[in-house]
Amino acid sequence: MRKILLGTTAVVGAALMGMSVAQAQTAPTVRVGGYFEFTGGYVDDNFDTAATTGLPSSRSKVDFRSDMELHVIVRGKAANGLSYGAEIELQMDANNTSSTAVDTDEMWGFVSSPTLGTLQFGDQDSAADQLKVAAPSVTNLGESGGWDEFIAPEAGGTRYILTTINDGSDSTKIIYLSPQFFGFDFGVSYAPNQYEGENFLIGGSSTVLQRDSNAGSIRNELSGAIRYRGSFGNVGVAAAFSAMRGDAPSGTTVRDPNAYQAGLNLSAYGVTVGGHYVWGRYGGSAPGRAGLAPGLNNSNNWTIGATYRAGAIAVGAFYALGKRDNALVGVSDREQQAIGVGAVYTMAPGLEVFANYTNIEDENVRAAGTANVAANYRNRSIDVFIIGTRLAF
């Protein structure tokens, strides 16, 4: 009798296990998410004067802007426990006559296992960028936050040089992100060149291929990061080190780019304080995304910040400083300093209102529309006040 009962129990257990596996499998589901944001800004910029910049005089101090992204999110689960899916991000970013054309920001697929990690493939941020730890902030506040959308670039086309590693690098790549072990995880990624999407040609050319070794600003990009997240008593800790390197295009004199970032955040009782430091062989506002011309020194920038959250209210502040070599006789390094404060109130789930103020002091920058001579390099002072609302869904 005991043998019969044991045999029956085994059969029932096997059936239940089979049902459990069948129930665990989930066909792909699709949902739409994203955000809509409206901001108003008041700008006081000493480069908005024709006498010193060659730009149109009396530029308005007030402007409105709107921004949105739509995210198509696909998720499924296989019978063996693997999760899989894809994500497509559409943004109102393409500049045409109406400035409201929609293009693709990111599009990528993935397979993921709790024990083996996640493999991503497509147009997605590098591993160094995804795992980085940066200075804490609140909505639309930061070293390259909402303020830079309201100001005109100087002659080099770079409004800001304060940013994080590989910021905005969505080139087509493969990425591996590990599971977390004792608080640690890591990631690596590879992109053969800087380009995105399906087309194998560059721009409007009918002959120049993405595979051409002379094309673009970076090739064979390798990036990686190691991160720790944990707690000691009531104090939460997040720390990371990120790095990347690439090859400069053949036939150029620029040096192969590299960039590094170290960051640390500490959190307790609603307060988070921390910062990050970025350094390496690069120029402009994109650490690691282009080589450095001969004669230029390496670049660096750093940011410290703090936030406090209590219920529906969050406040934050930051200070940032960056340096880039101008490589012009009689002109010192470009040095950009930014300091800002801001607050956010959550009115309802997904709905925020925010306000912030940022002061930017930019030394030794060349005004747009002027020749590249020492006499045209000046100091720029900017104050930007922003108020807006953001709906995330």
C-alpha cells in the first residue's frame, strides 16, 4: 500500500511540476510607455549681444519647449525560465522645418537569465554608461540637464562639456550584463563603429560603407564597468568604475580615444550625496566618442550633488567643473563651471511639476560667427530658470 501511495504521489507531483512549467511560459506582451514634458525657461546669457558675438541682437529671454518619447516594450518568458523581449524608443528629436519630426532613439532586443545574466543587442547604451554611478539629481536638474536646451552653442557647437562617460552613445552593439554577486555586477559591450540602424551606407552617400575604416569618429569601441550596490546598516552604497576605448578612423591624425569614470553615492534617511569624475583622451561634450587631435591635452570633468526626498517632494543641488584644452596660443584651457538647485513635486502617479535654477560660467570660449583667433575668445556667463511638468506613463 505504501508503495502505491508513493507512486501515486510521484505521478501527481510530476503532473504539478509540468503544470508549473507550462504556466511559467508567457507569450510576448506589448505595452506602450514613455513621457511627455513641457518646460518654460528664462535665460540671461551675455553671449546674446551682437556686439560681442556676431549673433542677432536682442534675442528673447523667454522660451517654451516640449519633448516626448514613446516606448514600445515587448516582454516574454520561455518555458526554461529565460526572459526575452525588445524595446523601441521613438523621440521627438529630428530637426526639420517644424522641429517635431519623430525618429528612433534606441531599439534593442535581449535575452535574460537570473543566473547567467542578460545579453542585449541593438541600438542601446554601452555597458560603461548603463552601469555607471553619477552624482544624484532630481528631474531636469544636472550638469547637462534642462538648462542646455535653452542656450545657443558657441563656435564649436558645444553648449556644455559637463557630462558622463559615453553619454548618448546608441551605436549598434552587443552588450553583456552579469547577475549581481554579493552586491557586485559587471558588464561589457562592443560596437564595430559609431552608426545605428539598418542602413549600411553613411549619410546620403551611395558608396561609402559603415565598414569603411576611414569613416566616422570612432571604431571598435570596447566598454566595460564594474559596480557595487549594497548597504551597511542604514547607509546605502553605490559605487562603480567604467571605462572605454576605441580606434580612431584610419587616415586621420587624431589619437585613439579613451575615457574613464568613477562614481560613488551614499544614501540614508531620504538623503543621497555623491559624485563622479570623468577623465581621458577626448574632447568636446562626448567623453570617448571621438579621438583627440594632436597637440591637445587630455580632458576631465567632475560633479558633486545631493538630493533629499520626503514623500511627494524632492529637492537637489549640484556643482560641476570641466576642462578642455583650446590648443591656441594666447588662450587658456576652456573651463566650464555649473551650479544649480531644483525641486520636484509629484502631483499624482507619473505626474510631476518641477523648477530649477542653474548658473553657468564658461571661460575661454569662442563666440559663434567669429574667427578662431585669440581676440575672439571670451568668458560667458549664463543664468537659466526653468519651470515645467513631466508625465511619465
